[in-house]
Amino acid sequence: MLKNIDSLGDLTGKTVLLRSDFNVPLKDGVITDDGRIRAALPTLNTLLGKGAKIVIMAHLGRPKGEVNPEFTLAPVAKRLGELVDASVTLAGDVVGEAAQAAVDAAKPGDIVLLENVRFEAGETSKDDAQRQDLATKYARFADVFVSDGFGVVHRKQASVYDVAQILPAAAGLLVEKEIKSLSKATTDPQRPYAVVLGGSKVSDKLGVIANLLTKADTLLIGGGMAYTFLKALGYEVGTSLLEADQVETVKGYIEEAKKRGVDLVLPVDVLVTPEFKADGPVTVVAADAIPADQMGLDIGPKSQELYASKIASSKTVAWNGPMGVFEFEAFAGGTKAVAKALSDGDCFSIVGGGDSAAAVRILGFDESTFSHISTGGGASLELLEGKTLPGIAVLED
């Protein structure tokens, strides 16, 4: 049973240490998608309504344990200040004198955002003692801990796992919602249950595919990873993305799907082009007729119709990974078709985090037409894989 905010008792005048996921995309220092910040607002507003002072821990990018101005949380602090009715202060460091001074100066109803926790080497250290030492420093700022950064709960990190062992700890509203929604696909899904997997690499999703072959009724494969499957069928894939070392593994998956009666759906046609660029010539070819000097960058129109029909006939659908290079308009059709089928359908629809969630927003879909859009790509994948997430296990009774 996941402990929730109410389990922490009266928070009036108390300081809450909150782990959020503010790892947002930036371009020239400007946030291009604030979805993760907005997803944190219900928990933040609940804690503010309870009269708490909030100290937020978050990361941005991979500064590798060193202070790097490129990864400052300053743009996040600015955007957060525009979204909440509270004073937001960005501390000058993570656990040093500047952070302590900012926390000391804040009052109930104020928010202090610590600098990027990954500026500290101990945050992601494999050494338990190093992580615990940093977690102890975090814990000095607060009375209780709330974990609301779903995008990092699959990691054993100081601000996610170790601090929850020091302070009274609970899940935030976002983490609660994520676990409840994803459990509808992992525990006892309403059938037929379909999973749409895309993205570039099969190797990123090996465990997920193996687990889903025992649970899903239909498995639809798109994106760059589809070409390894097509190669496993003996097809020419030209210069398309290919993980040659995974072909034998994929052959095993194809056989396993047949044995189990899982409907493993691969593209029947693809969009090909000579070079990886947005404005090159585009040709539609059958999946078994990819020219040797061309690369596939999206599923074709027949595949789009096929995938949409499979989604329309399902009651539960989980989607993780785009069907093509949706950032290029010419190759956005497959991802759009999947998103539209989910948006229009009456199934319980889960959009995995990362690129899929970004695609929904970039392509202009109404987020409210999807049952759940996850904020955590890796975490949602590991749940679909059937793994225990350390940042969740530590919050359970």
C-alpha cells in the first residue's frame, strides 16, 4: 500500500522536502515543453494549501556530478513562479550555505527550488554510503519527504530512494496517479489489451517485449526498432536503423508470439528516403521491398490504417515510443495516426512518457482525450516490464 500525503499528518508550518521531475526540454535556455512542471502543480498546490513550506529537489540533464551552468534550474524556477501562487526562490547551490540560507529565509507558503541535484556526485552514485551522506544533507532541510518525480522512481538515487529512508515519506499526487493508471495495464487489464511500441532501439525494450508477450493480446511495433523485426523476417531494410546483434533475439520473440497466440503486428509498408533529413524525396514502399540505398523513417499509410484498426478494437492500450521521426513533418504521419486512434477511441489509453508524451503535445492533440499521459518514460517502461521500482517500494507500508 502506497503511503500518501495524508499519512504525514498536519503539515501546518512544517517544511516538506519534495522530489519533482522538472527535466524539461530547453532550446537556447527557453523551455519548449513545460508539461512536467504543470504535472507537479496538484501536489504543490495541495502542500501549499496545507500551510507547508516546500523545498524542491529536481534535476535537469546530465551534468555528471559537477556544477555546469548549462544545466541550471533557473528557467524552471522562472516558469514555476508563473504557474503557482507562491514565492519561488532558486537556491544558489544544492546543499551548501546558499541552499541553507534560502530555506531559512522562506516562510510557510513559500517554495525554495534547490539547484540541480545532479550537480552533486553523490546523487547518482553507485556507492550506497556516498548517496546516503548526500541524502542526510537533504533531510536536514525538512520535516517530511514527498516523492512526486515519477520520471526517476526507477532509480536508486539520493533524492529519490535514500532520503525516503531518513524522513517520514509519502507519494505525491502525481506518483499516486501514475501508479494507479499504469496498474490498469500491468495488473488486470481490460481485454483486448494492446501495446504499441516504437522508438529507435529494440535493445531499450527487450525486457518489456519479453514480459508483454505473456500479458498482451496485441503487440504493435513501429519506429526504428521495427527494422530489426523486418530483418528478422529476412527482409532487406536498406540503410534503416538496425541492431544486427538483436536479430536472433527478435526471431525468438516472433516465434514466442506465434506460440502464445499474441498478435504481433509489424509495418506492411514504410516511408523511405535516401538521407536522414526533413526535406528529401519520400517514397512509400512495401515493408518487404525497401531499396538497399534507402532508409525507412516512418510507417506507411496502409500500416497507419492497420494500427489504427487494432487500437480501435482494443479496450486497454499502452503506447510507448513514436512510429517514426515525427519531428520531421514528412515522417509524422504514423505517430499522428496512433495518437489520433487513441484520442478518438473509447479504450483506456496510456501514453508512455518521453517522446510519446512530447509528440502528443507537439502534434497538437488535446491531452484530456487520453486516459493517462505518463511523465516517466523509463519508469513506465519498467512497470510494463514487471519490475519493482525502488523509489516506489520505499514508499510502501
